[in-house]
Amino acid sequence: MLFDLPDHETLYRALIERDARFDGQAFVCVSSTGIFCRLTCPARKPLSENCIFRASIGECIEAGFRPCKRCHPMQAAAADDPVVKGLLEALDGRPERRWTERHVVEMGYDLSTVRRSFKRHFGMTFLEIARQRRLREGFETLAEGGKVVTAQHEAGFDSPSAFRAAFARILGCAPGDLSRDGLLRASWIATPLGDMIAVASSTHLHLLEFIDRKALPGELKRLRAAAKGSIGLGRTGPIEQVAAELGDFFAGRSARFETPLHQEGSAFTRKVWAALRAIPAGQTRSYGQIAEAIGRPSAVRAVARANGANTIALVVPCHRVIGADGALTGYGGGLWRKQRLLEIERQYRAERRDAERESGAKAPHLSV
């Protein structure tokens, strides 16, 4: 797990020194390039604030990062496994192919062996790796304003129907359902913890979720219904603002989010969301503590449901809610991502404590 890794400073020093002790045990995701590497990579070293360290290759891939072409982290991790090595070489040779089990069998591999090998090395199957690689290409094309047919070809899909189906499985709608003249606009935002999709009007942010959240298609469906189907592609002022605030957050400059929000919910649910936003960065609360804070101490389960219904990740920080025993609880973006967010926010807690100490030291002494 990610939280069993050494601290950021130790791993960054290992990256700078190309310390082989951590090779294969930790990987670095570079937010400024979208690439992940081995810690012994010979490439030019990134700035510390652009580095996110992960414990597995699968976590790097799920967060939307691509393997480095200099240190080949995926090949290095499976160098002694001929099954994995052979299929990764085939994927590099035919990244545009719509890989299926039939292709794997035709190459002479046993499907169960392939699945076990890839799960062991990467936490993902070979077909999942191939599919995510192709879909990312299509998403990036659409996010940059490209046409659907161009995105289809960039993603390596042979037919428009196949691309639409793959797109719909993740976003809950076909790419053609998103135009540039919608009342709401959808756009992709890259972060060190993976790509996010933001949906906003010209004045308010309506949704911000990680692209791999299972509930995302349903959330977008409800938004389309509320907007009478009028959701387009493109960026509005609130999306630009939250993208900048996310950049500041992950760079360690600020944990403040001031983008205007619009969320539909009952009066109770809105109270819960307001209580979430009142939790300072670097601190956590239990469901029971949230229930106490809103004056409904017996409504712990209802608080948990409202927490899970939040559709604006990070800005409404549902990741700051943990179990009464201090354990991490369910998070739609994945527990590994929740743990990393809490780790990132520890720096803000330390900075706030130092600022308070400095302020106290400078305060004039008042005698009575």
C-alpha cells in the first residue's frame, strides 16, 4: 500500500541519487509530464513538488500516467517473467490494436496464466492496461477540442460504435452527446492523482470527479437530465478556476478552494457538505463527529450517505472523513487516493501550526 512507503523526502532523495534500494518497490509519477518512472531512471530529475510516489505500477496506470520510454518501468518490473515481457512488447508494437483474449490465445499464451502474471506485477490485467492506454488517447483528443472521429482513430478503435461504447462505459454517454453549445460544459483536468472530469455552467461548478469513479456515469446522467440534455465540451470560468486551485493544492501552495459551487441536495445533505468544507486541511473527522457538528448526533448513517453523495471531490473534502476507530473508510476515488490526499494535506497542517506559533511569538505582551 502507498502509506507503507517511506516519506516523500526519503523517496525524492532516492530518485535524485538513483538509489537502487527502492527500485521496484516505489515509482515516481511526474505531474508536469504525465509520465511514471523507476527511481533509478536516468532522465532529467523533476522538481520535488511535481513528484507523487506510488507503491505499484497499477496505481500509476490507474492515475492516468504513462510509462517512461527511457527506464521502461513496466518492462523492468517483469523482466524475469517471459509472459509479461512478451505481451508488453506486443502492446508496444501494436498500441492501436483493440486487444482481446483471442489475440492473447493466438500468440500461444494461457489466459489464466496471463491474468495471474499481470495481476501480480501490476495489479491490473493485460487487457485493462491495453484498454486504458487506448482510451486515454481518445480522451486527450476530445479534451483538446478534436472531433469524435479523430479521437476514435487516436484511441485505436476500428469503428465509431466501439469507441462510443467504450466512452459511454466510463462517462455514461456517447461522445456525440457532448457538443460545444451546451448550458453545462465538461472538461478534463489532469492531476497527479489521475485525470478528473469537471462540469460547470458559466457561473458555478456542478461536478468534479476522478475519471475512474464507478458512480461517475450515473452522476453525469442526472446532470444531463437536470440540464435537459444540454452538456457540451469545453471550459468555462469555474472550470478554469478550479483547475488553477487544484494546481496550487497539489503543488503545496494552497488548500483553499473558492470556486462557486452548485449542488442539488436536501437541506440535511447540504448541511453535511457545509460541515465537510469546514474541516481544515490536514485534519479528519468521523461520521459521528459530523453528525454532532450539524446538531443531529443520531443521524450517523444519514451523514455517511450524504458524504457518499458528494459529487465535487476535493473541493468538498469527503476524503477527510474516516472511521470512528481512525481507519480509512470507503472512498469513491479509491482508498489509495484517499490516503495520498491525507498525506498531501499534512503539510498544510504543519504550515498552519508553524504560522500560529510565529503569530503567537510576535504578538505583543499585554499586562493587566
